[in-house]
Amino acid sequence: MRLGVLGGRAVAVSGDRAADIASVSRGHLPADPMALLEDWSRVRDQVAGLPADAYGLQVDPEALQAPVPRPRQVFAVALNYPPHAAEAGYTPPDEPLVFTKFPTCVTGPSTTVALPRGKVDWEVELVAVIGRETYKVSEDRAWEAVAGLTVGQDLSERVSQLRGRPAQFGLGKSFPGFGPTGPVLVTPDEFDDPDDLEITGLLNGETVQHDRTGSMVFPVPDLIARLSAVLPLLPGDLVFTGTPAGVGNRMNPPRYLTEGDELVSRIQGVGEIRQHFTAAHP
Ligand code: ZN
């Protein structure tokens, strides 16, 4: 099942068609995507069971919005792919390195980002969306906590991210528009193997990042078990699971996003998101 948001309303997506979930259920199911996720374990079978003739809307891909518009918690993980840890000058960590992207940075799949002052870099990431309140779940049951997967960009302003000793990642990764997501949320059952998906980042058509999510040091269920061992995960929470090698600040010479660039982030079985960039704020 593929879930999207059009005009602020939750839709089920099939190919280029969509069903407005609240309308076709005659109000039994909520229009608000956050309310739908809040109740996801109870309502998912009803959404999955919508008849083919419910899909009466034509999807304009440019009109799709963030599949989770107002997450309460946004987790992100550093150095979760060994080649990226190596390019950053580290060995793979023994424990997940967790930081937050503040939720106001979350946006949809087709956006234009105004570059702040500094050095803005790209990080294509698989994002896991939590589908039920989850506390102290075991790794072998952690996929049950996941409503679905989506594509994310962990846009990062490296000067403010790495300033200070020790560095504090949160603000440098939370400028407006720094958390684009989408194009839809795809339920785990849609994948042959949700633990091993091709992940690609393209800058102006050139592949700059390419790996498989199976390379992760801490795969999705391990991350969810470890996060939920500390605090409750809530419906609609996002977990940015780390980026593969190929970020700009580890290139020689370093390369950062500039006005006019186009960044495409793609994950097998989910789709792609596309960001354009405009000149720095004054
Ligand atoms: Zn990241």
C-alpha cells in the first residue's frame, strides 16, 4: 500500500490514481494524515481494502505533499554506512549516533530550498515512519512498529553542524526545507526485502551517492529496538536512517549546493523526491 497526501488530505495511491481516504470511507476514516497514522494499526486493513473504483483522483506528482506533515519526533542517525563513516574519517560506530532534525524542517517531495549562509550538503536517506506507539520493542518484532518507508534528504549546513567542540548537529540540519520527504509512504509488505533497497542520490543528473540499505551498520529494526529501549516512539515519528558515501564535503575538492542545482533522491520501490535550490538568504 502506498499512502500520500494531496491538499492536506490522506490518500491511498495506486499507479497514477489516488483515493481520498476520508471521502471514500464516508468519513469513517480521517482526512488528516496524522490522525490516520495515530490509528494506523486499527485502520490499515480498511485502507488496504478500498475497492478499485475508489481511486477516482488523478495524481499530479508535483502536488504530492509530505506523507507525514507534522511528526512529533524526527530521529536521524550518523555514520550508518561503513563507506560513509570511512570517508568522514571514522570507523563504524559501536552504538548508533543519534541526533534530531527539528520537525519544522520537514517538507514534501517537490520543493525549492532557499540556501542559508554557509555550506549546504546532501544526504539521501531511507526514512522509516512509525505506525504505533512503541516502547522497548525487540529487534525481531520491530518491523511491526513501522507504518512504512519513504525517501528523505538530510540536508545539512556543514559550518553550523560542525562548529563547536563537541559539535551539535541539530540546528545545522534543521533550516527551513532541510527535511524533504516522500513521494509516498510505502508499507513494508510491498517490498521483497525491506532491509535491502537500492538508494541513489543524483546532483544535476550525476550519481553522487549509490548503495543498498542492506549495507547499514544498524538496520531499521535494530535502530527501532535501540531507540525504543530509551524512549517511546510515537505514530508518525520519522527515523532518518543515515546516508551512504558520496556527500559533498568529503569530495576533493569539497562541493556544496548552489543556486540552480537540482537534487534527486531515489529509493527502489518507493520513488524519488526532487529539490531545487535558490540563492542564499541576504
Ligand atoms: Zn544524515
